[in-house]
Amino acid sequence: MAGNTLRITPFMQVTDLAAAVRFFELLGFEAIVNDGVYAYLDREGAGMRVVQNTDPSEQGAPHRGFAYYIDVRDLGLVLEQIGARLGELPDGSVIGPVNQRYGQRELMIRAPDGNVLVFGQTID
């Protein structure tokens, strides 16, 4: 039986999504999703998530947004495994699960350092 956890994909913040997509396409990646603000790129099963962020106050500073994205087959199973422990985290540390416009169901958890760990399941 295959495990539930599939992979971890980097989530990159960029100021110019179009330029980033062109760069990754140059490296052999294909844009599977590109809505003008968010893109998911794939190269032989290796994924990269890229989101445009033009907030000048965040450029060059550690980002408090997405840092780790863990793709899973079944988000419900993840919730069964860790759901009871999520209540131990400070208020506001957990968001979701929520269905996103880009075809993912996500559970977002803020780590103590401010980064966000996301478990995501592909949905139709």
C-alpha cells in the first residue's frame, strides 16, 4: 500500500510571475496552472509553486507566508492523524481545510517562526 504523503514542493514568492514562469519554462518546467497570480509548474514530476507578491515591505525580508507545501492523497487522513493536536497551537495558527480556486484543498498551519506549513490535496 502506498503511503499518504506524496512530496514537498517549494512555494516561491516573486514580484513578477510572468518572468518567473518564463524562467522555469526555460529550465524545462511546464505551467500546469497559471492564473496570473499563482502558477504550478512541473518538470518530470518535480513541482514548483510560484505566487506573485508585490508588497515592497516584504521584499528582501523573511516571508511569513507559505514556506513548506506537502502534497497528500487524502487530507482527511492527515486530519485524523494530527487533528487532536492542532488544538494545542496558539489561536489563529490553523486555517482550513479550505478549497482553493487553484484546485487544492488545504490545511494551513503557522509554525512558531511565522512560516506556514500546508498540507494540500488535489481536488476536481
